[in-house]
Amino acid sequence: MSEFSGRSHTGGQRVGIAVSRFNDLITERLLAGARSCLMEHGAAVADVDVAWVPGAWELPLAAQHLIGRRNCAAVIALGCVIRGDTPHFDFVAGAAATGLMRVSLDTGVPVAFGVLTTDTMEQALARAGGKAGNKGWESALAVLEQLGLLESLGSSNGA
């Protein structure tokens, strides 16, 4: 019986961060958390690419380009979608999640879903460095662990 797990170290590989400008009060905090985690786990500043997109809807395409054109070994997608009075929330959050999963499965590259989906701004602030921690930091750690797991399974890119 074999058992595999991932280590939480970048190993000098390029990591991309796709981050939404929409709700930037939140996403800038998520980005700071993700960067902090990456630096704590051995990333060099030069090995981290940040791509700003208009909103969560645009995250999957940016992730795909970070992988294909910037040769990122992993991508962290950061955004914040706050529920309103219309079904727009469901469409945007669902499309972002589905698109990011598709990018990961199609490329074999780990993509972390660091998109907050909350009912209120207060909930978002709590998850962007407040009482509930920083989900940007947690997303960065998750993608590093997944990257390490794929390496331990014998593949540098999941293929």
C-alpha cells in the first residue's frame, strides 16, 4: 500500500496569482495573504506572477494564460462575490468555480479556488484577514500542497 502527500514548498517553481479588482478592499487583503504564504514557503518574489482581472468571471481565462504563457506550475485564483438581491451572484460564483476547475483538469496544473462567496461585506472582511483568518493565505497553502502531491505521485505538472 502506498500513501502520498504534498509538501508545502515552492521548490523554485513559478506560481501565478489571478486576482479580481472587483471588491478590491477584500481582494487586496487576500493577495497580501497569498503572497505572505508563498514567501514563507520558499517562493522568490521573481517567481510569483500576479494578473489583475476585472472580476471573478475573468479568473479562469487569466489562470489558463498564467499556465500556458507564463509557465506557472500552480495558480491561485482570488476574488470576492457578495450575494445581492439578484441571481447574478449564483451565475458569477458558479461560472468562476466551474471555469477554474476546468482549467486545472485540462492542464493538469493545480488551481486554488480562493474566491470568497459571502452574503455580506462583513463576512468577506472576516475571511480576508479578520476573525476567520485569511483565505488567500489558505488558498496559497492548498495549491502548494497539491503541487507537492503531484510531484510525489511522479509528475511535475499532473500529466
